[in-house]
Amino acid sequence: MELSVFSVTASAPRTNHKDPATPTKMNGIIIYERINFQGKSKEFISDIADLKPVEWGHCVSSVKVAGQPWVAYEYPNYSGKFLVFEEGEYSFVGEDMNDKITSLKLITEDLKNPKITLYELANYEGEIKVVKEATSLSKGSFNDRVSSHKVQSGAWLLCDRADERGLNYVALKGEQLPNYESINFDDKLSFLHPLRAGWG
């Protein structure tokens, strides 16, 4: 993922029941042109940098996901505002991104046993906090104090608000980010959670 932070809802309302229209292949995403899975649809099983050449730019209103999570971006080449979709059915992608999704990226990292180390100061200095599960920092001493991180495993959604609205950032295994100022996120982290794969 590129080092950018976007202001948008991180996830859309979803249901988790399966039906025959659920993606049949592992790590698939089906996009629909209308809400509630209506209108034309198309399935993808790998990244697509620009939906416009396949006549799908700016016309996605609902999605279904199976397997690994997907990130849907506002602009081509995985840029602009984004939404993260874990396995499930999303009857509406939300007002912020309705008819705006233009590129899709599959999260390919192994999402088992997630771990991220947060640092109070830039360059991995100061107080340290190791996180392995969804964690709210809002009521603790680490709220709005994180300035750098190292991701040991998994993929993480970092948020400046517990409701995942506002500034969000996706951090992947192996990433070492020495200064949150580079993504305009310094002293803003309040909530983070590991992304989860489906298929049990």
C-alpha cells in the first residue's frame, strides 16, 4: 500500500449469510452497479488498477466478498479515498463511495496471528505497545500518541476514530513506518484492528 491516509468510512454495513450469488472462488469480489446486489455484476479474483477499461469505473454500489479482504479505491492505481471489505455482503457501499470506486486491490498477506508494534515517538523510540487484536487506544495512555510502527504479521486498519470514520490507513506485514508525519497521522491513532480472512 502507498503511504497515504484517506478520509472515508472504513467499512460498509454487511450481512454474513451466503447465497448462490456469493463469490464461488476463494478471494473473490463481486461488484454490482446498484444497491442490494441489483443490476449488472462482475467478479474479480485479482487486483485491477483501473475499472474504466472494463466499463466499470464509477458505477459500483454494492459488493460481495469471499476469502481475503479487498481494498476499493476512489481513483485508478489504488489511490484516493478507500473502503476495506472483509468477507461478507455489503448491500450499499455508502454515500462517500457510491459510484466512485475505480480500482480494487486484494490483500494477499497471511492474516493469521497478526502483530504490530506501536511506538510513542518517531524512529521507533519512546514507549512501546505490542498489539495482536482489535484495540481501542481512546481510554488509555497511548491515545493520540503513536508516531511510528512496525508490522510483524498480518494486515491492519489504523483509524483516528473508533467508528472507523475519518482518517484511516492500511498497514501490511513487513512495513516499517518511522514517522507518521509522512502520512499526516502523527499523534492521531485511536483504534486499530487486524483484517480477517473468511473461509473459516
